[in-house]
Amino acid sequence: MDWLPLTLDSSSDAIYVEGEPVSKASDVLIAYAFSVSPDYFRTMQTRILAGREFDVRDKQAGNRVAIVNQAFVKQILKGRQPLGKRFASGPAEKRSEIVGVAEDGKYFSLTEPRKPAYWSPLEINYSANAALVARTHLNGAHALRMIRSAVRDLDPAVSLFGTGTMVERLDLPLFPTHIAASVLGAFGVLALILAATGIYGVMAYAIASGTREIGIRMAIGASQGQVLGIVARRALLLIGSGTALGLVTALAAGRLLGQIPYGAAAGIAEALCRQ
């Protein structure tokens, strides 16, 4: 493919749908544009919801075809049947026929809303930029060595750069999230210290205010163990009720905050690996 999702590099095109004249330039919608080879969607585990993936027949026939995402169908095609529709990236450009619809993903930023995107066959729409994506069950470093060796055998003049695993490529997009998590973790530790201090203070006050009661109980024959049991039960009741209230509040807040970073409750890895 020409551009990897969630990198600083991206390409976008104006979209002109066949049979839909555009009155002014400001009405033209924009979509992310990618050129990929067959099996890209299977490698990236991106589901094709309708139609088909690219195959060798497209290259043999020389047809200009494209796969669009759900946002493309909703925002540009206004929800109409996409398969068979034709569009171009300019008024004078050759039109491409839509042969498939893929699920939405994240293309430039993890925090972006759903954006239109389309993919063209790399074999037909040549791009000087090339990124090789491979899925393997092997160790990442071992797989990279094998890929380097295979590329060197094909053409010693070709050099690879920017290699790494998808997990490593997540470091930059997830950097703000990691910083936010670290800050929240620090505040969590501070809150734990303050809570422990508060519990100690409340218990110290409760015991101090109950000194008279403790003295009376011991005067009428209560043992030291019985007095400690009474104090422990009161402490556990206080701590238990506070913990239960805190858990309920934390669960409610977690459901709300869990939708803020990416606009969905799905995990970060799932959101990325599907594109």
C-alpha cells in the first residue's frame, strides 16, 4: 500500500460522483485515498461488508475499481446503493467503479470522527510510496529479518526503512493517551493516600470520641479483645460503605469516560488492527 493508517503521512482526494453535478467547489466532499494490493483487507482484518476485495482480474482487465468505507457511503453517496456507482477524484479524471464496501476505521488520528475513505488497486494506480504490511504468528523481530532477507533476494538495491511492528507504530498515536494515563495514575495514587489519611483521621476521631464508652465497657468486665472487636466492626462498616459507594461511582464514571478517547467503547487495539 502507499500510506499506512495512523501515520503523519496521508492523502485525500476531492470526490466527484458520476451523474451528480457540483455547483461550486466548496460543495465537493473529501475522502482519504489509499492504494493497496490484493489481500490488504484480509491482512489488516478489515471486514468487507458488501461486494468483494480486489483480485488479479482487475489488473488483467485494466478496470478502474475502488472499495469505499461506510462513511463514504453515508456522507458522499447519501446512503444510496454503492456497488456499481462510479466516481472520480477530479472533473476530468477517469472514473472508478465501486466494487466493495469496507467497515470504517481510523486513518489519520484515533480521535477523528468517521471519515470517508476509498482504496484503489496499487497495480493499476501506481504510487511511488510503498509500505509493506505482513501478518504473522512469528516473533516480530524474527519476521522482520525474514522480510528483509526476502526483499534483498528480490532486489539488493531496494532498501527498507521505518520497519517495525504495529504495536511499535502505535507509540506515536497513543503518546497523548499514555501521558494522560500516567497523569491520571499519579492522581489516583494521590487520591489513595488522601483516602487512607482521611480514614485514619475519621477512625482516630471515632475512637477518641468513644473513649468514655470503652472505659465503661471495660469497667463492667469487657475484655480487651471484645473492645477491639467492637472498634474493628465499626471500622469495617465505615470502610465497607465507603468502598461500595466508591465502586458504584467509579463504574458509572468509567462508562462515561470510556467513550471519550475514541468515540466508541471498543478497545484501542481492536480499533487500530481492523484498519
